[in-house]
Amino acid sequence: MGCQKRKEKLVKPQEKAKSFVEPWPNLPQQLLNFIGRQHPDETDRLMENISFRGVAKSWRAGPKQCSDARLPWLELSEKDNYCQSKTLQEHTLNIPFRPGEYWWYGRRSWDNPWTRFHGCSHGLIVAGGKVPEEYCLLIPGPRNSYWTIPPWDATIPFKFATLSSSPSNNYNCCSLMVLTGCSNPSFMISHLGYQNKWMKEESTLLDPNCSKRKLMQFTNAIGFEGKFYALSLQGTLAVIEETESKFQVTKLSRSRGVPSVFSKHFTEYLLESNGEMLLIFLISEQSTRKVDKVEVFKLQIDDLSWLKLDNLGNRTLFAGTNCCMSVTASKLGCRSNCVYFNELATNTWQYYEMESATVFSCFDDYGCQTGSPVWEVPIVESNFL
């Protein structure tokens, strides 16, 4: 009898783990509360500054007999493989939206359990349901609604999704790109307003930064001004745009999107901030369980080079385990010129001060390091960005 009872107690935590619903977005609760209590129009604008989760990579040393200058090469880290394997992970919106009116034309009411999130772009969430082939563009808010997208081929991996631009500007000119993480197909794209189908594009280009001479495999992307900017596994940036009714790579970067220092492991985030494309690196130099340094680069669109930033000015960047966001510090009341990040290994919030190049711990009202960071919010909360 005693052994039987003990067995039952061991099974219950496993059952709970299977049914765990991950909060999204994983950002400080004070920031989420701020977003949720704004006017719906302002909430929409704030949501457009949230991008999807980062991609974790690890360095791998090359063969001693090979003297290729591009070595070492990069591989997805165990952390990222773990996140990618959680394809059935369910999510719940973690923003307490206030009641309000939302534009409803062309949308459907949220009558399906869209609980698996695969991307966030321009204020919309790419979500999946219980059926593997069903995905939608979820429009979060007090009255959740969604736009349908073409049925998906369940035999093709659905790793990451992003929009080319905001549908609110021109829905018919907006496209949705899905990265597969492989080379065949490399990505799939669908126009939202017409041609209700997926266009499959295979990779035919060798990654110039891959010492193994492999075809390009895209792991991260962002939509900016109607084009897609995708990072390969080896840090090569590709511009993907529509030419002659076909989406293809039109330009490749010469420089590599990687940290300036060698590390065991790093996590990269792509996001838009004040009309700029930023690339954030959370760098683990000594141990994969601890972030030692943070670097932020700005994309110079003319030559697709990365300019390292030493000062963010009045901006603050947040990098959670499943998303990232840029805010104006003075409007929120948090520290400026900093990058707040959530360390997955310890589930604690830290912040990296750009001026001193130092990592500091965050504390809640009770002086607890594991709590979500708090700050004094300004009385005037309008014109957030």
C-alpha cells in the first residue's frame, strides 16, 4: 500500500507538466498591466512593438586540418532544440486588456481554441489550434478575433512566422512568411488579401558563412517596410522580397550577424525599434546557464552591415523567454539605456546597463530576486512611444 501511494505521488507532477500552459508574452507583469489598461488604439500600437522569441545558438569548433576563416560554425543550441521540440506547448495571453471597442470588419469571432503561438509580428499573433493544419492570425484585445490563413501541410515544419508589414496599413499588400528551419522548402509565403494559397520556396544558395557548404537555413526573421529580413543559422542576413510574382532572396549581407566576442552560447532577438531593426545578443561566455554580456546592433539597410550600439538613449529593451519588446523608458518609468532579460536557467529577471557594461539583478517590492521587476510609473501615461 505504501509503495502504491508513493507511485501515485510521483506520477502527478508529470501530469501537471504535460498540461502546463505557458504565459505569453513573457514580460514583466508591470509592463503587461500598463499595455492592457491603455486605450485600445494605444494598446494596438504597443502590441506592434512585441516580437517573437529569440533563437539560441552555440559555437562549434572546426576540424584542425581545415583553415577556413569562417570557422567556427554555428548550430542550434540544446536550449533552442528544447524550445523547438515543444511544438504542442499551449499558451495563454498574459495581458489584462481593459474593455473597449475594436474594429471588426473582415474578422471572425474567437470561437476556436487558438492556444499555440508560433510568432508575433506587427501586433498580430500567429496561432495554431488543436488540428496541426489549422493556423490563424490572432488579433489580441478585449474582443479577441482573428483572420484565417490557408491550411498548412502538416508534413512541413512550421518553426517561425512573421508578417511583411502591418495589415492595418494595407491588408492586401501584406504577406505572411513561415520559416521551416530546413532548406527544402526554406520558407513558405502567402498573401493575406488574395491568392489564398502558400507559395513554396526552396533554398538554392549556399550559405557564404557555412564552412560545411550547406544550403541556407533560415532560423529568424522580421518584416520591415514590406520586405522580409531573414537570418540564417550561420548569421548571414538575406533580404527576401517579391519580384515577378515570386518571393526570392535579392541580397545577402557581407558581414555576419554574430556577437563581437566568442562565447559558448548566445540567444539572438530581432526586433523593430523607432523605425530601426535591432539585433540583440544575450551572451553566455563562461556557462550556458548564465548571461555575462549583452550586445545590441543596428542594421544599416544600405549595405546590410551591423553597427554596434553603445547607447540606446531613452530606449529600454526587454528580452523574455518567448518574446522581446522595445519601449520608451521615460514614458514607462523604467531604467533607460538598458536591456532587461529573463534568464531561463534561474527564471530571474536581470538587466544589462549599457553605459557600465554590467549585469545587475532585478528585485520586486519585497526584495525578492525571482520576482518580476518593478519601477515607479509616471503619472502621465499617454504617448507611450
